[in-house]
Amino acid sequence: MLPRSTASIGGVDLEYALINGDRSKPTLVFLHEGLGSISTWRDFPSNVCARTKSPGLMYSRYGNGFSTVLDRARRPEYMHEEALQALPALLDALRIESTVLIGHSDGASIALLYAAEYPRGVAGLVLEAPHVFVEQTSVRSIAAIRSQYEYGPLRDRLGRHHSNADSTFYGWNDVWLSPEFTSWNIEPAVDRITAPMLLLQGRDDEYGTLRQVDAIVRRHRGADSLVLAKCGHTPHRDRAAFVEATIAHWIVERTGGP
């Protein structure tokens, strides 16, 4: 297990872990899903960094993992707040200037928003199951997982990765199911992104459809996309060996590796 540290960012403590690598290369910044944390990534970040010889950064967002527990309801613009406030502040504090952003689900949306606002610092984006607008498929699945959390084993599983599983779960679930969130849309942000990007989407993803990928590709000519058979919402676990190798090769080819 990588050693973890804590950074005080915007009045909250964020846990983070650094992965050693060639400091002349961009740092691979791993941005987790809505219910994710440092530990939910498992060994995926270390494996990709080893393949590319790149340094890496993982962190648990406010309200997730063992960062400060969420003490208020999330607002519909919570991903904008993360991308435009918390993430740049953390990168500044750690003196990380050049990045490849690797985001999953909510993390992929945060990566898009950050890259649109801070294009100079982003050498590339790897986006697993990104969402740029709200689909009814997503809402139905997020409503269904609430029952799994309240009556199934999900609460216990999340408890291994978060200091307060209830706060983490409802902070994410409530905002996605709120009426105010139905109009959430970040498609225009894609127009401002200059870095190359790789999109990965599972055909069996219960939280989003290929419409998300299509919407991004229409707006960004520097996007490569890969649709994966026998794959759900988490490509780096569902097709682990293939996805790790593909991402590593793409990073080397498109962002100037060896």
C-alpha cells in the first residue's frame, strides 16, 4: 500500500498518495468515481504508472475516503467546484504543473471541466464512462442502487473505503436524484479542450450509454474512443489487463512518452 498524506485545501483535509516516476513526464492524476476513493482504485494507478514510467497522484475528494467527512448537501454544481477550485488548489500545493488526467465516471466529468479551464497544464485525458449530460438510464440505476445500499451488502463494502459511508453515499445519491440536477450539462466545456483524449465506454454500462461518448467526439476531433464488449461501468476492473495496456500505450503515443 502506498503511503498516504494529507493536504489542507479550501478548509478541508484531503488524503492523497503519490506514485514515484520520471519527473520529466506529466503526472498521471487519477480522479475517482462518485463513490470512489484512493483505495477503490486498487492497483490500477500503480500499474499504469509503472507501464509509462510516469509519476502519479491519487486523492480522495471531500466527503470521500478518509478525507474530511461531508457536512452539507452537495449542490448540482459540485463537479464544477471540484474541477475549478479543489483540484487546481491541490495541484498547486503539490507543485504539479503538467498532468494527464485519468477520470472515471464523475472523475471523468471533473477532468473535462478542469481541462477546459486550464488547458496549458493538461497533456492528455483518459476518460472512463464519462458523462456530460443526465440520462434517464443513469437516474434509474442510481435510484436502484439506493435500495442495494439500504437493504443489501453495499453499505458494508463502502464502509471499508470511507470513514463515513452514509455521508459519502447519500451525498452523491441525493444530488443525482434531485430535480435540480436533471438539467446538468457540460457539453459546451468540451469545445474549449485542446488536449488529446481517450474515451472508454462499456457496452453493458448501466449508468450511461454511448450517447455520452458520441456527444464528446462530435465536439473534439482529437478524441479516440473505444467501446468495450463484456464491460460495464468500470472498464479498469471489468477488462483490467486490456484496459491497463491500452491506456498505457495511448499515454506514451499521444503525450510524448518513451
